[in-house]
Amino acid sequence: MIKNICSPSEINFMNSLTNNYPPFSFKYEGRPFPEGFKKISDYAYENNGLLVEIKWEKYESSSAQEWTLWFENKGNTPTGIISDVRVVDIKDNCKITPVLSYSNGTQAGITDFIYKEEELKDEIKINSWGSRGALPFFNLALDGRGYILGLGWTSNWQVLVKKDGENISLTAGQPETNFRLYPNERVRSPRALLMYWEATENKMRPYNMLRRHLVEHHIPKDNEGEPTPPICCTVWGGMKEYNHLRVLEYVKEHDLKFDVYWIDAGWHGEDHETEQFQNLYTEDWAHNLGDWRLNRCVYDSDNGLKNVSDAAKELGMKVLLWFHTFVCTEGMGWHKEHPEWGVLQYEGQIGIAPKITRQYAINLNIPEAREWLLNKICYVMNENGIDYYREDSTLPGFDADTEDRIGISDMKAVENFYSFWDSMIERVPGMLIDNCGGGGARIDLETISRAYVLHRSDYYCLPDANPIGAQVANHGLGHWIPLIGGGANGEAGNDYSFLSGLYGGRGFGLFCGTTYGVENVYPADDYPVEWHKRMLDFYRLAKPYLSGDFYPLTPSTLEDDKWMSYAFYREDMEGGIIVGLRRENSCEDTLKISLPLGAGTYIFEDLENNCITEVRGNDSASLELHAYGKPSAAFVKFTLKRA
């Protein structure tokens, strides 16, 4: 297990910070907390029936502390107004210009998750829904020290950093809160993570402190305590059953070692014929949301998906199935019998189909609606031999806020969302959740504790998506969160394309067609199957190291005449991997890198060029990467040499 690298003084500072004053704030009836409140325990306060509880977690192995605020009305009448809830509110000072570092969110573009550093001149305000606008993780660097901030909130949030002379303030939470609670009502704030770090020559140390903390305390792991992001054979759900079986026979014949057979959208709806491989712009899957019946014209009328799932399991694979759980098309699924459960989410055209479609989000505040949906999804999974659950929708529905309830709808929708996932995990033991959310829009502290992200951006769905997008995303995410799923397939036979997406679990299908209407659903006779096996071997070699420390070895840039390179290192395994990516217009076939390593001799094995180099490591180790095509890749494994 990877051990954290924080110092006793960093832990002591965080304990002092949180013990001396609360690192959060809110107002009750216009008065700042804790005015008017009686302390009833170390983490609970009361004011005329309003109970405030702080769910606090302090970690012995790191300087991180995490907390969530819970507000509950224990009285018989509505509370006064609770406002300006800031789950993080800290003050500090700095004589130099502070720098705030963060990464983009996902907008289905080439700059998704790209890393940014911004000088704090006056104030910086960042608003986002989930991880659409920005990733909810930040580093505020002061004078040789600073804070890492993380948020768990799959809805609207805001981070505000201000500088007034030498005085610095950092606040985070929902953008606006102004609400009263009804009797027996209970709501929560976002979850906050705060880490303090001190001066270090290694610029990446604060980020790797965070990565190690997330691996140890948040990211799902197997029985041996290791993260388990899978590599998946991806197929379209609307594909005919006999073609699924042909693909699985191909996997068996060529001994391709996948972890998961991933069945995406298109498998559901009333019985109707489909194309062999549906076209994204004309297909009907988006019109059939909420109708979670298996299309028996595509799959066996008696056994459902079992013929496919059984065949996959015989090859040692788990089976993952796509859902868009919280949304239902008008007149289908639950909406057919209980339209009162829904909140209108979308009305308009989908694709090029001429009809107007209305879609509703289910309100999980209604207990019957929540139970209906849990029963339906779990039934489909159990009946069809499905192991893993792919969730592509955003949030369940909610009613609009009134003037004295601003922020409540988001609180309840988010809580219901987490509760739904927790209930599913209880009902389907061993289930892994793939947190798609429209392509990486729900990456935060709470979701990474429950699920993996196997598809982080819809940019990779575009036929002309540039692998540079996956590279800068790896660099940006590398500063914060391990194991967020890599890019899409790319081009068969292209090492550069595959290695550009090497970061976490991912889909790596057999290039049997795409969602753009390609009729071929089976690998061609000249498919480069040996290349595919070699890339699977590369992934399995890299997999243990991907949860380790991250080191960017070149700057992040979109320019196509540059190299991009980064490394993953596991101190406990005394080794790691280096990925070097020479872009298509780079004139240099060699890149010199410097990697911080401990004392000793390290063996560097270049798996693209089949050569081995020994390097002495002290403060850094210098090495040359070689890639002779345009574009092309270098892939190097390194380990500490034992005497």
C-alpha cells in the first residue's frame, strides 16, 4: 500500500487550524455562526430546535481533514433563515502573489481537464456544475506553503479566493444558500477536503500527497487493497445478439485478456428491429430512455442478455450495462403510470428525427419513485447476469426553489443521488459503478469514493478527436485524481493513439464500428490482433503504477510540434512507467527528461525499442526517450536494481 508523505508539522498545522476556529461559516437569522448556538458535543450545536452537526474525519496518515455540515430542524415549526453557507472559509496571509492551480472540467473539447495556474491579483471566482466547468480540486500556493482543496458535490458549486493586501481568504460551497427548514427536515452541505503543505523542492509533492490520500481513503479497491480500474471490450447495445457472440468468440480465439464486456446504449425499449449498428443521428436509443425492457428483436426472446453475459463470463470477464437511469421519455417506463413523479428536463428534437421529444427526470424525494427505480434497475441486472452498472444521466429531478428555500433543491437532489448509488451497491454485492454522467461531468470527492470513470469526455466520441486532448487531460487530471478513465480507442494499430489515453480504466474495443453508422460489427480479416494483444499487455504492466505518484516531464501544450511526457511512480513497488508522446509535427526524435528518484541504480526498459539503460538516481535521473515516427510513442518501465 502506498504510504502518504506528509510531515508531522503539516498534520499539526491542520489540527491547530481546525481546533482554533471552525474552517466553515454560515449565518442564522443574519448572525454569523456560532453566535446564538449552544455547543452540545464536539461536533454538534443547537439553536432553538436547529441542530447543526459536523461530520468530521481526521486522518492519521495525512494532513487531510474532511467534513460535511448537516442541518436538521428538531422543532415543530419552521426554522429561521440559514444563509451564506460556506463549507470552507479560511483566512491566511502572504507577502508574495499567491497562485491558484486547478484544471478545466469537461466540455467535450480538446482542452477538457487541461491544467491551469492563475496568479491571485485581486480575486478569482470559479463556478461549476459538477466537473463541467472545472474539476473541484485546487491548490492555493502561498509563500512556500499552501492548501489543497477538494469538494464532494455533484451539482452547482463555487470557489472564491480573495487577496486584500497580505490578507488571503478562501471560501467554497454552493453559490447561493438562503433557506429555512421544515419540521423534521434534514439537509447537508458539500463535502470538503483540506490539506496543508509546506515548502518543498519537489513541486509535485502537494499533488502527490492528495493522490495518495485519495487512493488510500476514497478510490474503490479490491480485496487486496489495490484499485481495480478495468480495461473493457466495448460494444454497442443495439448490436444483434449473434454479433455479440461472434465478437466474444473472436476474443476467445485470440486469447485477448479483457476485464469487462461493456454493453453500451441501444439494448432497451419495446421490441423493434434495429440496424446492425445504429447511427448516432437516426437511432432510437435516446428516444427510449426510461423504458428498461430488453429489446427482444435484438436479444434472445427467452434468455434476454444471459446468452451474451454467460459467454463473456466464461472468458473471465465481468459484464457492464449502460443505463440513463434518472431520465424517462414521456409515456414510457415509470412516466406512463406515474407522470406526477417527473420534472420536465428537456423538450425538443433529438438527432435528426422530426418528432419533438419530452423527457422527464424522476424526483427521488418521492419514496415510491425511488423504490420503483431501484427495483427496476436491480431486476434488469440480476435477470440478465449483469455485474457492473454504467450510469450516464446527471441528477434526479427536483422542484424549483422558492425565495425562502434557495439551495434546498440541489441539496436534496445530490443526497438522493448518492443514496441511490449506495442502495444499489447494497443490493448488488460486488458491483462496480461506471460514473459516466454524460462524459466526465460528475467527477468529485463523493463520486470517486463510489465509482470509477471509464469515459471522461465525449470529445473522444468525435471521429476527428485528436489524441492531444487525451494527453493534456492526463496531465491535468494527474495533478489531482488517479485512475480517471482514458481516451477512446483511436486508430487500430497505432501505439501513439492508445498510449495517449493511458491513465485509468478504459474502453478498448475491437474497432468493430463506431456510433457514426459504420455497418461493420466484426473485426476485418486484416485486423492487427497482435498489436491489440501487445497494447493489452502494456496496460496490464502499467496498471499497478497508475495509482502512484504523478510527474509531468514536459509542459502541457496543445501545439502539435512538441512532445508530451509524464511518469507514474510507486515508491512501495520501487518502480514505475514513463509515457512519451511525439506529436505529428515534432522534428525531434529524442526527448531528454529528468525524473526525481531516490538513491540507487534504476533499470529503464524501453518497451517500444527493446533496449535497457541503467541510471543512477539521487535527486534526479536523466534519461533520453526515443520515438522515430511522426507521431509515435515511447513506453518505458523502470525499477530499482537489487544488488
